[in-house]
Amino acid sequence: MENFFKKTQGRCFGTFNLKGEQLALSFKHALETGYNFFDTAQWYENEFDLGEAIKKTGINRSDIMITTKVHPDNYKEELFINSVHKSLKDLKTDYVDVLLLHWPDKSGDNSLSLDLLQKTHDKGLAKYIGVSNYNIAMLNEAINKLTVKPITNQIEFHPLIDQSKILNFAKSKNIDLFAYCSIARGKILEISTLNNIAIRHKISIPQVAQHWAYQKGVIVNSMSTKPDNINDNFNILNFELSIEEMSQISNLNSENHRIVTSCLLYTSPSPRDGLQSRMPSSA
């Protein structure tokens, strides 16, 4: 795990679908629980609310880390940098710790968005840069094009989807994967293998799935509005899965169940609305 992510202990609190008072309360509880890494995006339309929540707690900016992601509609010379400045203004900060491209460019050509991402780093608007939802070929292109190595690729990662190829490739390049949908939108709760392991360790099924990802070296991004779930999602380092248990969980990916099957990039007004689209293959 990169030194930056070691500071987070491999855990991040996500804010997708959170706004207003609900976001403020969830952020406060996550902070009190021990989270110091928070994920948002221009797409989520909650950067201002997160900035307000941070301000309300009085936490020092240097004590937390923030990731945001640039909306694909802003992959234009005249829009990109200005959109990042707006994100920083809304978040009430001079920089973000990690800035990502939220999706590959729908044109199939990522060169401009990568160039613009590089410029934000050069201007000091982001300490680190990375990508999201990139397949192996795209990630390799980013590595070769950027003058600083992308620190991460944020992708859907949970026991029911086979992301082994891109995980192995990223590891070979010393790039950390950053999971979203780490509990497959609750689908994992139906899996008896995970339930048996949870019973054995006296923990919850989501904790099993998230620790499995963590033990594979993946940064775990989770979100909840319920204090008990926030606590459970944070406390995933208090046990170890055996080699056999890790193998059993990894073998659940045979159905290759993908949660995110659409994005505004191709078809719709929401990145996760369930419509079909041309998702990048992980190969």
C-alpha cells in the first residue's frame, strides 16, 4: 500500500447519495469513529455539503484526507480547471489529497482528460492524482502519459466480481486499487459462504467482505448513515482471514456479478441508475 494510503489504514468513508444534514451527521460519526479519509465527487453534488460538515466539526484540514472526482462533462480545456476550483471552493480547501477522473472519456480517447488532470497536479490543486473505472489498457495509458504516477484506480470491487486481472496489473505497477460497492449493495448478505465465515469470526458479513478486500491490498470505501454500521465498517482490522477463507471468498466471483452497469458517461443522468451501458472491461 502506498504511503499515502497507509495513513488511512486502508479505509475510506464514502459520501455517495449523502447530502445536507444526513451527510453532516454521518460525517461527524465517521470522524468520531476514526475515519480520516473521505470520498466525494462532482457527480454526487454534495461537495458543498461535505465542506460545510468539515467546517462544522472544526477539524484541522491537515488531519483529514479528501478525494474528489472530476465529472466527465468537464473533460474540456475550458471547463476542467475551473470545475476543480469550484470543487475546492465548495469543500473549503486549497487542495484535495487525491483528484480522480471519474470515468474514462466517452469518446474512447483519454489523452485530453489525462493532460488536464496532470495540469491540476502541476498547479498544486491536488497532492495526488488517479483514475476511476479504468481497465488495464486505460490504466497503462495513464501510467505512460502522466509525468507523475497515478496513485490509484477506483473500481467496483467485492467478492462477487472478478477483478483479479486488473488487481494483479495494478500491483505490478505499485498502484493501489480503491474499492467502491465493497459489499455489492447488500448482495453479499445472501451468500452462505460469507455467513459461515462471519459466524466463525463472530463478525458481520460486510466486515468479512471488506476485510477480504483489505487483505488483498485494496483500499476499502464504505458508506452508511447508521452509526452501528459505520462502526462495523471501520472495525475491519481486528481479525485475520485464513488462506483457505481468502480462497473460498475469491472463488465466489464465478458469477462475475457487476453492480454498476451504467453511467452518465454513456447513457443516463445518473452514474448508477441501473441502465445498461458499455462498461469498460477489466481486461
